[in-house]
Amino acid sequence: MGPARYRAGPVLEYADMDKLTIEDLDVKGKRVLMRVDFNVPQNEDGTVRDDTRIQAALKSINYVRDNGGMLILMSHLGRPGKPEKAESDEEKAKIIKKNALLKMDPVADRLRELVGGNVTKLDAIAGPEVEAAVAAMQPGDIILLENTRFHPGETKNDPELSAQLAKLGDVYVSDAFGSVHRAHASTEGVTKHMSQSAAGFLVAKEMAFFGKVLSSPDRPLVAILGGAKVSDKILVIENLLNLVDTLVIGGGMAYTFMKAQGYEIGNSLLDEAGIEVAKKVLAAASEKGVELLLPEDTVVADAFDNGANTKIVGLGGIEPGWQGLDIGPKTIETFCAAIKKAKMVVWNGPVGVFEMDNFAKGTIAIAELLAGSDGIVSIIGGGDTAAAVKQYGLSEKMSHVSTGGGASLEMLEGKELPGLAALTDK
């Protein structure tokens, strides 16, 4: 497989991958069963509000069509309820109404616009009708199956459903990175019945970047961690301490670290369960010789509100009734100085309440620095961090913005992801 070229940031070639990729497959005249991530944000009427995830799959979709293949696409959408478990007719009616908005029809409409027609949406996931429609396909055709989570066997990784899905394709492609950490029928079970299972372009790119961080990072390697709870990210922190040269801690979890060091944090977010964890992390960083940076000053407010009264205080200066909502100017300077020395940066979690303009300065400063630094490979974890860089219009200037928050975290924890492990070895 040749090197991949990206539009922004340093050029990074795919790491040596031990799994088949879509370019290793002969798709001509083949039915390609592809798991995509079309779990898109929706408007109240169910229409697509943001088509980023659909756009992200287009490279793999177009590759199959351009090379004479036929596509059967699978995706989940939202969290459908179970009408049969409703305790009243009223509750049952609500679940049915909610589920109606989780049908894949609006997604099919948007995909049709993006690929120029030729998309058939089916009302089932598997079974004789689906098999008949698939048997009638011609090269270039696309079928989109119904929401996989409408079938109770999907999340249970039911072997029977997995076998039914496998009947639909000659080869399988995984291009839903946001779902590869789940062992579901459409992500893991189906591969047990396929002759070849490969990574699509999107999944291959995610594996390449995170694989590089985990196996042979460019140094100095800096990790920036934000988010609310230390206890939620303990496995990530423990694994990163064995990998990074510098660990930068911001966001809500920073106040738990301050508390662990004996500083007052006022009404700031505190993860009680994380205090002992934070103490262990501080000790481990010192022992391993990892530079661990915490906020030196904080933007505090007297309410969790963009219009609240604010001031900047130093370490231990957060008074009762005040809460920390962003890193202060000295901290921005220190964090940015460390980032400037890096060759590779992994960022998971904003360093302040970026959704409010008055508490977004720290997150913006880091995002702008990474976006403007050609010498740094910048890897943005999914979730809120991806949302932040997108909000600032900087996504295209990062080396890689992950499409899966949960999956990227589990990769950084060093876990084996079922949907990746199941792919065919080269």
C-alpha cells in the first residue's frame, strides 16, 4: 500500500499495518459489505444536521464504486428504545415515535445528494427481502440497510444475525472507527463469516496515527488531557506516562490534581474518586521522569455562566463560591511553550469550558498553535476536542482529527479494539 497524503500538517505515511486495507481487496464485480458511522447529529424532524460523518466515509464509498464494486452499507443511528419493554401504552407510543426519527431514510437522502443518486434504502437489516435486493445489484449500486440497532441481535453480537449479514457481501470493510471498540454483530461478529475483512480509508488512517503514537512516536511527544474526571481517564494516563515526554493536564480534571496537592479549589469541579488516583499519577510522573504540567493560574467565575463575574487567581487562590472554568494567561504561556518543543502532540479534552466564549481562551490558544505549527504532527482525539477545533474552523489544519472519541481513548489506553482485531491479517 502506498503512502497516504494529507492536506494539512506534516506528511505522515501510513504506519506498517498488519491488517488488510481496502486497497488490498479486489472489489471489481464484488458485493462489498461496509460498516460505516452514519450516527449523525439530527434536527428535531430527524433530518441530518451535520453530515461530517457521511462525508468522512465518501473516500471508501467512491473507491468501491470507481473500481466496479457494489456497496451494502450498515450503520447505527442513535439509541433506539424497545417498545416491547414499555410499562404503559403511553410510554410505548413515545418509544415508537422516537424510533421513527431514527430510521436511516434522511441519511440515505443526504448520501444520495453527495454521491449523485443511486442509493437504495431498505427497511430491514437482514433477511430474504434484503438478500433479494442485494442479488439484483449492479456495479456502482449502493444499498443502505436500516438502523442496525433496530435489530436486538446487533448489540448482543448475535451469531445468527452476524451470519445473515455476512451473506450479503463477498468481502467486508470496516470504516466506522467510532464503533470499532464495540463487539457488535456489524462490527465484529460478521467478520467471523467473511473470507476477507479489511480497514477502509478512514479506519486505516486512524490506525496509522494512533499506531504511530503507541509504537514509534516522533519525539518530544506531548499529550494534552482535559475533560472532567481523572477516574474516567486513569487507564489513558497510566499508559501515556509510559509513552510521553510531557503530560499537560487541563480542564475539569486539573482541579482534582490541585486538591490532591493540597490547594483550595473553591466550588470547582472535583472528582472525589480521582484524588488518590491524581496523587499516584504525580508520583509516577516524577518516578518516570515525565514532565507533568498543571495550571499555574486559573480563570474563575462566581457562577457557571458566560455572563458571570470573573477574575484570574494563582494556585490555591480559588475562594469558596468561585469555580475554575479556564486556564489563565501564565498557564497558556507555559503550556504553549511545552507544545512548541514537541514533534508530535496528542490532545484529548478541552482545557476549559470552550462552549462559553469567556472560558474558551485556553482551548483556542492551543488549537491555534497546533493549527499553525507545520513541524508538529497534531492528533486530535474525537468528542469535545474535535468539536472545539471544528468550531474554530481549524480541523483541516490539524494532521488528524479522530472520528471516534471512545475508540481513540481506548486505543490510547492500549486496549485491543474488537472491531480492529477482527480484521484479516495481511
